[in-house]
Amino acid sequence: MGALVRAGYTPIVPDYRGAGETDIAVGGYDKKSMAHDLHELVTLLNIKQVDIIGHDIGLIIAYAYAALYPDETKHIVLMDGFIPGIPGWETAYNGNPAVGTTSKWHFRFFGKTAIGMIKGHEKTYLDMFFDDFVFEGNDKVPDMVRQALIEDYSRPDRMEAAFKLYAAWVENDANDNLEFAKNKLTIPLLTIGGDHSRGKNLAEQALHIATQPHSLILINTGHWVLEEQTQATRDAILAFLTIKNVGQ
């Protein structure tokens, strides 16, 4: 965040629906609704245009925001994940028997039974993301951040809200994104991902959703691109935000 501030930007980093200090809602965990949530905040702050950056599930919200509010979005950065409904998501979600790759089990881990199994074991569950999705030898999510997230998701109903984010992929997000993709984004779009994670997959998906796609695949990198390759990721974002929209 410091690099963005020093470069003259004003970072806005909200807790999305059901996370952190944001209230838990019964529904609305589809990323289209969450993009509307974010737009309400931006409108309240009287900001007319934004550069939007999203990582993992956040990138699905970022894509929805840019698709819904293209005239209010200057640049979009999508970091290591995949977009449900856009070609290429099937292999990420289901695995690929032809090459012997499996899907991630937690994509389908939600509902009452899952909540009961996780209760009291939030640290074990979350440590999987922090430890298993990093390329060996790279920096990991700092302990202070881990502890804050563990405490947050150990609170009543917080993990249930998180699980609804995954359920929405099939219930809503895939169809919403297919509809969005009928009108490609004409703003500059950058994908950043690890070569040992979703970097290639996400770069290929960008071709289906944007007329000005750019991509960076970081070598010897897993899912946590900002933690594993801090300088390279930071430099790429700052350089990209100076690119002018050729459509304007």
C-alpha cells in the first residue's frame, strides 16, 4: 500500500460482504452483488473513476465491477485465480484427468456439514492456504496477518459466509461472467500469476474478456504473488497503471 500512496494513489481496501468488519448477510455472495456493494462505497466516497485490483476471489469481484461499471473503471488488475464461467475455468475447477491434475478439494467444501467439521479447527484449515499454495522457499503470508485472519474466521458465522463465496461460483458467478464476457472490457487489463499456480490459466482467460489484455507470469511462484514476489508484483502494477486506454 505504501508504494501506491507514494505514487499518488489513494488505496481503498474494504472488507467484502461477510468478512472482517463488514456485516454478515444471509445472501448476496455472488460476485455481481458484491461488486454492487463496492460501487456503493466508491459512490459514497465521491470517487468518479477507480483502478481496481483483485486477488483470488477478489479478482472475480474486480471483474464484475469493471463489467458493470466500465466507464467508472480506468484499469483492472487480476492476480492469481480464475474466473468462473470463462473458458479455462473448467480445468481449474474440475481438474484434468488427461494430464493427471486434480481440482482443489475446498472448492466444493461448504454447507452445514463442512461448517461443523471446521468449527474449532479454523487454524488448520486456513494454514493450508498459507502453507500449501506457496512455491517452496518463497516468503509466506506473515504470522501477524495469519493470526488476524484466523481470529476473524473463528468468529460466529464468519466461516459460513466464506464458504458461500465458493458455492456462488456455480449458483451464480459462472452464468453472470458468461453474460459479462459478451461485451469485452475495453480498458487495460493486467493478469499477474505464478507459474506454479494460476498464472497461465488466468492469462488465457483474459483473452476472452478484454480487448487490451496484458499478462505477467512470475517464475518459481505460487499463489501468493505479493508475498512471494513483492518487488516484481509491485513494479508491474505501478507500471501498468500508467498505461493509457487506447480506446479513449
